[in-house]
Amino acid sequence: MWTLAERKSRVILGDVGFLADADGIEIGWHLRRESWGLGYATEAARACLTYGLSELGFHRVSAYVETANAASVRVINKLGMSFARTGADGVPPWAEYAIDRASATRRAACDRRSVGAARHDGSGRPDLLKARRQEQARA
């Protein structure tokens, strides 16, 4: 697991990383409640997932989530992971999502095309709507 810290203040926000389980490699993250909804989980999990698939040579990575945890499901969807299975064996209902290296590579190439034309608005976030309009105008 890696520690997540805010760049300027160095305040610890949470952690992100991999776990080995019986079915393979699992990615997970934990954030302090004050850090929820600010994009930290998506940014950190995306960097971690990319590192695992490209540098560590993982072929497939899973994420397990309680189905009621809508925020983590959104993060998982932003990572491009696909639904694999569900269960409720003695714990709250859960779902497994997964992505393999080939799917992640295709998604990254698609993301680069859409973000490549993006302009940053000063917030550190790309203006994706403007990028999409520019792409549509060129087509």
C-alpha cells in the first residue's frame, strides 16, 4: 500500500495499493472522510492500476466493493473495470469488478485521444467538455 498525501500540505489522506488474494491481485483504497468526493481515489487508483499493469506485469486486477458503496463503484467505473460477479456470503452484498492489461491499454489510448485536446482551466482539471466539442468539430 502507498500513502496518499495532499501535495501542498502533506496531510495524510489515505492509502491505495494491491493485495494478493486466492483469485489474484486486488486493488483497494481507503480515504479519510474529509477527502471523499474530491477525486483523490480516482487519481490514486488510476496511477496504481497503471503501475501494476505496466511495471509490475499484472495481467488482471480486481476490485471488490460493497454494492451499497456508490462512490467506490463510480471510481471503479472510471478505472474502466467491468462487472465480474456478485455475492453476499456472510457479509454485506458485494461485487467484483476486474480489468485486464489489454482492456486497460485500449482504454488508456482512448483517454489520451480525448484528453489530448483538453485545455486546463487553472483548477488542474482538463476541460473535457471543450475537448469533446473540438473533436466533434474536427470530425
